[in-house]
Amino acid sequence: MARKSEYSGPKYANGNYKSYQKKYDSSQLQIRKRTELNKENRKRGTYGNGDGKDVSHKKDGSTVLEIASKNRARKGKKA
């Protein structure tokens, strides 16, 4: 007989994730970060060309080109 798990899933498993993400992405801080990175991507010639690279922030505040999957997989962990 299987035991019932106490784990209820991710924090937003009840379907509120989309509304949370929309609110988070529309915050002034996130808009500022996104525009800064898009501008840097355009300057480096990598925006929209399909090369699979992103501009990533480093700990010291500088930026560096990085493979998009590595950059996005980090999910806010310290680089």
C-alpha cells in the first residue's frame, strides 16, 4: 500500500504560475534588465541571428556572451 505524500508540488502548481510570471516580467526592474541585455545583444550582433548565445551578467556586473542554455539554466544562482 502506497503512502500518501506530504509534497504538494511546485509553489505555483495550482495554475497561478502564468499570472505570477506575467506580473514578475512586467516589473520595472525586470523590464530594465531585459532592455539592457537586448541592447547589449544587438550591439554585439548576436540578437536574433540564431547563434544560440545570450549576454549574461557576471558577479562583478560586467556582461559576457554565453550559450543560452547555460545562461537560462542557472535560474538566478550565483554565477
